[in-house]
Amino acid sequence: MTTAKDIMHPGAHWLPSHETLDRAAQLMRELNVGALPIADADERLCGILTDRDIVVGCVAMGHDPSKITAADMAKGTPRWIDAGADVDEVLHEMQDHQIRRLPVIENKRLVGMISEADLAQHLSEDQIASFAEHVYAPTR
């Protein structure tokens, strides 16, 4: 059985919720990623911040990214998957919630992220087509 841990990109980094969006953007550039999971003071997942969130939710609104924190941008219930979950569970979680990035948790610790690129490397063409159909379909 192929698991989430088998297909994830290992070594994901937390973004502390108190960090500002300009620091988040710098970290994204350094790590060459487009999203970072946001951690609270107890290193629990409290959201995911994307480069698009910074641009659309902060800069385009006329806000100063050096004054807005990751916690300010964290909204809703963050989705995640256990490292031992099988690929069908990963796809189900991502498709049902129309998300493109999924943190992988093992023993209450972030161990990686699954992105569309990771899926493309590990899934069949039929699985990828189904994923794209569900995730990119108009909001239900």
C-alpha cells in the first residue's frame, strides 16, 4: 500500500503564526515553495498560507505585509492527513475539500506536504484526471 508519507515532499517547514507576511514571503522564496503551514505556539496546525493569500489578501487590499501576521490570515479549519493514510484517503481529502496542498502529520508533528506535483509523480493518469476534475470543478 502506498501511503501519504511515500508520496509527500519531506521536510516541510512551519511558519509560526506570529510571523509577518513579508517574512513568510522571504521564507517561501528561500525554500522555493508557494505555501507554508501555519503553526500556533504549541506547533499545532492552525492554517496554511499561500503566496496568493499574501498578494490577494494583503498587498492588493492595500495592507502592509510587514504589519500583518500569518495568524491574521489563517481562516477556517485546516485540513491534514496522517502519514500512514493510503493514497485513496489522500485523494479523498484533497478532492472533497478542493485543496491543492495537504500537510502530512506523523505523531503530531509535520513531516511533509503533498502538492499537485507530488500527485503527478506518483499517481496513474486516471487518478490525476479524477483529481483535477474534482479539485478544479466549480465550487459546489
